[in-house]
Amino acid sequence: MSPFHQILGNNLVANVTNFTVWFALTFWVYLETHSVFATGMIAGIYLVFTAAFGIWFGSIVDHNSKKLAMLGSSVVSGIFYALALAVLLLAPPESFTNPYNAFLWFFVFLVMLGVIAGNIRSIALPTLVTVLIPEDRRDKANGLVGMVSGIGFLTTSVLSGFLVAFGGMLAVMLLALVCTGLAFLHLSLVTIDEGRAAPDPETPAEPKRVDLKGTIKVIAGVPGLFALILFATFNNFLGGIFMALLDAYGLSLVSVEIWGLLFGVLSTAFIISGLIIAKTGLGKKPLRTLLLVNLVSWSVCCVFTAQSSIWLLAGGMFVWMLLGPYAEAAEHTTLQKVVPPERQGRVFGFAQSVEQAASPLTAFLIGPLAEFVFIPFMTVGLGAELIGGWFGTGPARGIALVFTLAGILGVVITLLAFRSKYYRQLSATYAGGPDPAPAQ
């Protein structure tokens, strides 16, 4: 098995572990506290940490062996999971039923730090695609990365629901520690030729720093690249709504076991699209593919909660998951082509930070807004009177209205992006720009 495929498998184990912990935490906190505010805060914490650490994580990837960076990611995750387990065992059980208890949020804080340490891997992996895969096959390799993410989602969804139902967070944390250790052990045995040139003793080494100014200069030097990052930022701004409210909406329709199992079944859409991309690629215009799949995805979001139906929700989620890997692969393929490899870790890290910077605002605001504005609006307010007859009334319909409005806004912004000069500029750069050579 090639090193690239071994790395994919190793990242699969690590991602399943980290995201099972995150999904399970969200399920568990909602079931313990019955608070939409609390689940919104968890999503917000994840996104704040992602935005805050992305640039720093990118510099770690650029200045060190990619393998060493990923090994360090597993070590840090393991430490925080062990600390979180200690809090879970030592704190009074009733602490975790109160959404405002300090023990609950200290536990959440430690767990989310362990999860976020795994983001180093999500930055390192696309840079390894650049190193290990020829330029004309990178879109297909990015499809495999999307397929692995889909398998991870499938496993994560099933595991998290059943673990919470039958073992609570104790079972989740114990499994996380074991799997994190196994991922570390396997990766330590994989040999990766990263093509890193031996340092010249007569040439001063580049300082190991974040170098935000230099990273911004590289991005600004590619016409339209900032616009691509800002477009992804807006998508994540709206995506924060789904991270904060989707579990609460789904759990209002079915049990936690069914919700987890449903997520697992629907996650086959990630696998299907990943296999298709790995076979056919993204075509000669990946940016056009990116905007088209966004247009379809947001159109679906306008209607997938139009009625209180688990089948309608499931259909919309399947389309969303089917198209998601196309958007991610298109963005990665573009960055891998137009950004020098020695800067890709920092550019991917910068993009991760900036793209996620809007989502914390959404996640932090949308929980309280849903609970104190939209839910009353569709339960006893004017919304229930005006559209409740066909849209439905109650707390779940308040959440559904948020999804519908987000979908309409997403369609409008995507259409504007299609007509922008930045789309034409970056498309031209991708089509005519040479494949950047690694620094010697």
C-alpha cells in the first residue's frame, strides 16, 4: 500500500475518533440539558478554536515534517481527552444537567481542545497531496480525501448516537483514548518521502514563525484568491447555522439512536461523490464546479425543512452531503495549483481561520436567536399566525424557518459570485498558471 493511501487510512481513524467525540458531546449535552443555547455554544466554541488556531497550525505544518505535525496532533488530542475523562469521573453527575454549570463547560472546553488539535491533520493532508500526487491527478486524489471524509461521517454518526445512548460520554472518552493511541502508533511506522531538501549549512534557515504578512502577500499575488476565501467564508457563515441547530431539529423528529443511524446512512453520499470525483475528476474548471454545487446546495436548503418531515430532511441532507466533497475538492485543487508548496500549509491554515471566522458569530448568535426569537415567533407569535397554517407551528418550525432563510440568502450570494470579476480572474489564473515548484 502506498504511503498516500496509508495516510488516508490513518487520517480516517483520527477523524472518526475526533468527530465521534464532537458529535457525541453535542448529542449528550442536548439530551442532558434540553438546551438549544448549549448546543449552539458548543458549535461556536469549535469554530472559534478553528479560527483562532488555523494560521498557527498552518505554520507548524510548513516548518516541520508533515508526519511529525500529525503525530503531534494525536499526542495533544490524547492529553486533552485524558483530562476531560478525569473531569467527567470526578465532577458531580448533576453538574452536567445544568446548561450554566461551570463543570459542564470546563468539560466541554477540554473535549473541544482535543478535537481541535486534529485540525492540524486537515491542513497537512492537502499539502501532502501536492507533494505525493502529480498535478494532473490531484483533483482525483482530493476526491479520495472526500471519500475518506464520507466514510468517517458514516462511522461517526452511527458510533456517536449509539455510544451516547448506551454508554454515555464515559464510553465515548474511553474509546477516543484507545483510538488516538492506535492512530499514533500506526503513523509512526509509515515512511513518507516529503521531498524536503537537506538544509544548507551556509544558508540561514527561515525563521519558524507564523509570517502572516508573507502569507497575505502570497494570497494577494493571485488575482481572485482572496475572493475565493471570502466566498467560502460566507458559506461557513451560513453553515454555522446548521452546525448549531441541525442536531436539535433532527432530535425533535426522531430518537438519538435513529438520528445517529440516519446520519450514518446519509453519509454514504460523501462516499459516492468521493468515488465519482476520484474516477472523473472535477473537469477543467473546478471553480465553476464549486459555484454550481453551491447553487444547488443552497436551493435545496430553501425547501428541505418546508414541512416537518424526517423524509424531507433526509432527502435534503443527502443532496447536501453528495455535493459537499465537490466544493471542498474544487477549493483544494485550486489552491494546490496556484500557491507555492512551501507556503501551502500557511495558506491552507489562513483560509481555515478566515473561512471559519464568520461561523463562530453565527453559532453563538443563532442559538439564542432561535430560542428567544424564531421559536416564539413560530409558536405563539406573528409567524404562527401568518404562515403556521401551511408551514407548521412550534419550536421545531422556528428552527426550520432559520434554515429556509439561510438557503435563500445562500442562493442570492452564489448568483452574485458567478457574475463577479474575481471569479473570471481566478479561473483565468488557474487555467494559465504553471504548477508551482517546491522550494529547494
